[in-house]
Amino acid sequence: MSRAYNFSPGPAMLPEPVLRQAQATLLEYADAGASILEISHRGPEFLAVARQAEADLRTLLAIPDDYAVLFTAGGATTVQALLPLNFAAPGQPCDYVISGHWGKTALKQAAPCVDARIAASSEDGGFRDLPPRAQWRLSPEAAYVHVTANETIHGVEWRAIPEAGEVPLVADFSSSIASEPLDVTRFGVIYAGAQKNLGPVGITVVIVRRDLLERAGQARAPILDYRAQLAAESMLNTPPSWNWYVLGLTVRWMLDEGGVAEFARRNARKAALLYAAIDGSGGFYRNEVAPAARSRMNVPFFLHDPALDALFLAEAKQAGLIGLKGHRVLGGMRASLYNAMPEAGVQALVEFMREFQVRHG
């Protein structure tokens, strides 16, 4: 078997030790006599898995006790629709800072049930930079202020998310969670789809300051109520147990590798290596994001001649480099450098880019 370096933005590559451990327990988990896919989510074996995953995640991210942790089915877009239902009164303003495609998606999901307001946006500049804090137009009566910490498509990242005053700050960390130390206490809600840095697609982590759960929110079914989910330990209905299990393995792997401080060092090196190759190509490759706003996780780049795009992707695949096609919104290329991507993979990509330029420049 020869595994490629997978630069896909999500579902993204998983650490090979995690995949091997999951494979080893696929037919029978521990002494359960059945696969982890088959045992009851309410049985002692899986309850131990779920509780250990939460304990390890709390350790990894330094989550205080006054924050609840939920493991919910679906992805970040589902959470975006549930945020106003759980934390805003009908028609109450909610402020959205738009820095890319997923910020716009979050606004769209909230709009049917609250007064979703654009507090700031960098769309006029093609989402190549972040909206400066001085330009934010915040509503003092807002239920929350929503920010997308890292834009997977446009490749911009908040390295220091500005303060929002007394209004709770809600942040989508789907593509940058656990990539560097994070002060959870600055946020009212942090959420992240697992399929980039935390595990497989199909499960999302929601970290909520407990006092926010006391808000009445809006009329909603119990399955959509975060208070009910918390009371049921995220098992109000049958959860995606396999996804939860693999998430737990991934979090444990990150702890064993040295935690978020170690991954912050690795991610800084990987991003610097790739950006240096792009910037040093004499224009053969280009990244259009303002340098101070460049993402460490998702690096979009363009060839000087779009006619070479298909050839670049085909030759990259032959070289064992996959998942590099840019999103349809932007085109071009995109390399995602999540925690599971080793530095050797980025080095292989950079070497390929240099060789491709020599052959086709």
C-alpha cells in the first residue's frame, strides 16, 4: 500500500496511527465481542469511549469546567442554523463578521429566524483580507457576534480575533481548531466540524459557556435544543458512534504528539515553507491574500497560466500529491495543511512545484 499526501480541505487526511488503530478494532472492540460500529451507544464500552474523548478534548484545548462540550451529528452548517434557535430571541439582532464564503453561509443559515446583520465584511476586496476591527458596526442588543476563525476557501485566518465587548463572541473554528493554543474563555461558543483537524466527517464539537444555555432561545424540538443534548450526554438520539470513536483516537494522538503547542510549531513551519515557495517563484505561482491575513491551514494559490491547471493536478497525482484542486468559488489550487499533514508532505509538494515550474515555466 502506498498512501499519498492528501491536501484535501475536508474530509481531510487522518493520522496514519489513528487509521491503523481504528482498523485493528474494526472487527471487535476490546472484549465486546462486536465491532465498535455494532455495539450500543448506551453500553458501558461506548460510554467509556465517549467520556474519554471529552476528557481528552478538555485537556487538549484547556476547556474550563464552566463550559459544556457537545458532540453533535452533522457539520458546522447545522450548528450555524441552531445557534440562533438556542441563543437568540425571535427577531433579535445577531451580528456577523464576514471574511469569506463560510461566514456568508453562517449568515444565511441564521437569517430565517433572527435579524442577522452584517457587522463587517471584506467581500468588496474579494475576501483577500480581514475586516478591520475599527470598521465593525456592532449592535449592543445583539445576541452574539459571529466570526469565522479560518476561511477554508479564501485562505484567510484571524490570528487574534478582536474583542466584541459585552456581547458573546461565537466562532467557527472548523478548519483551525487545535492547530495552536486557544483561550476558550474569550468565547461564548466555539464550534468545529471534525473533518479537518479533529477526526472524520459527520460529527461536530460544540463548546458552550454554560450560562448561555440558560437563555430561552426560540421554540424548537428537543433534538435541536442544546440543553436537552447536554442532559443526555449528546445521546438524545443515536449518535454517529464510529465518528465519535475516531475523533477520540485523533485527540489522543494529538496529546501523545505534544498537544497544541507542538502542533503550532509544526504548522508554522509548514505554512512558512509553502508560502516561501509561492512567493519565491517569480510569479509562476501566486497567493492573493494579504500577508498578515494568510491562513496556516488552507493555502490557495494560482499558476500564472490557468491552462496549466489540469496538467499540474495530473502530474501532482502521479507524484503522490492529491486533493490540490481549488474550490469552485476561486479555482486554481489549494493545499490544506492540517495537523495530520506531516512536514515531509509539504516538502514533497514544494519540491514538485519547483520541478513543475522548471518543466513548464
